[in-house]
Amino acid sequence: MLYTFRYSPFHYDITTILRYIQPEDCLLLIEDGVLAGLEDSVPLETLLASSVPVCALKEDIAARGLGARFSSRIPCVSYADFVKLAVEHQQHFAW
């Protein structure tokens, strides 16, 4: 399943969300959800400590001016990659 997370991790408990996601699923950070990938942040460490594959939409990172502060440990994907993920994971759940 493809999970998209679009809210600031500073307003939602990302730990609770991670409990529902299986290792074969994918979590895509979009919109304000990309804030979870900021270096030296609790949400980033929470994501990296999980077994969940995580990636982030690079256009949303750029739109928020976060390129220099975004962790290189989370892969960035394009809109075309987003479509590929949606095809690969036939079910989608938006947070």
C-alpha cells in the first residue's frame, strides 16, 4: 500500500501512523509532510528508526525552500516517480 503523509509532523503523531505501515508498503512525504525529513529533527529520527520505506516529493521540498535542510537519508522522488509508486502499490491511503 502507498501511504501519503501531507501534514506537518509537528502537529500529528507520526509514530502512531508508522504502526499501521508494513515493511512492504511505502510512505511518501508530500506537501507539509516533507517537514518530517528535516535534518536533526525528531520526526526524521523516528522515520529512520522504523522499517518503513520512506521517500519525499522533491517538488514539495523545493516549494518550501527546504533543499539545504532536507536529509539526504530520505530519497527524493519526482511526480513521475509518484505515479510509478501509485501503480506499483495499487492501494493508497492518505494521512
